[in-house]
Amino acid sequence: MEAPAAAGTGVTDMGRYAASRAEREHYQAKIARLAYEQRKGLLLPRDQTEKAARDFYGKVKAALQAIPDRIADEIAATSDPAQVRKILAEELDNVMIRTGQVEASYGVQ
């Protein structure tokens, strides 16, 4: 025998039970999917991901901050704006290439 509906809602105890069970099954399916994706290597622990991002950012920052010291003399030796742009562009390209190598070491594609 079904319990009477909750005051003014039309929801029975059985209806609440079914809804609760459906919600529980929904979240169990999500947990199972996450476990599967982690086993497949599609998910990484948050702390590892954050550490990799911090390390990567640090290496990129260091590479960018080193640019002035590497090219200051070369730029000072030229008064041609086109040559200055070329020097800067080449150095930035070099940093991006090195950054790509760093990126690859973290498994980023």
C-alpha cells in the first residue's frame, strides 16, 4: 500500500524512493566512468597536473626572461628597425621551439 502524497506535492514515498535510487545510479555511473577513464590514462590526479603546469610555466617564464640578456648586444649593434624585429622574432621562435620541447616532455600534444 502506497503512503499518502506529501502535503500538496503529489509525491509519494515510492516516488521519492525511485527518484533517490535513480540519482544514486546516476552518480554510480559517473564514478564508474571516471575510474575507467583514469585506468585508460585519460585522467590524471589533480596534484600531478597542477605541478606539471607550474613547472612548465616556470620554464617558459625563465626562457622569456632570458631573452634580453641573450640578444641585448646584438640589438644594440644595429639601428635598423627591420633587423631588430628579425632578431626579436628569431629569438621568440627559438623560445617557442624550446618550449615545445619542454611541453613534449610533459606529454602535451
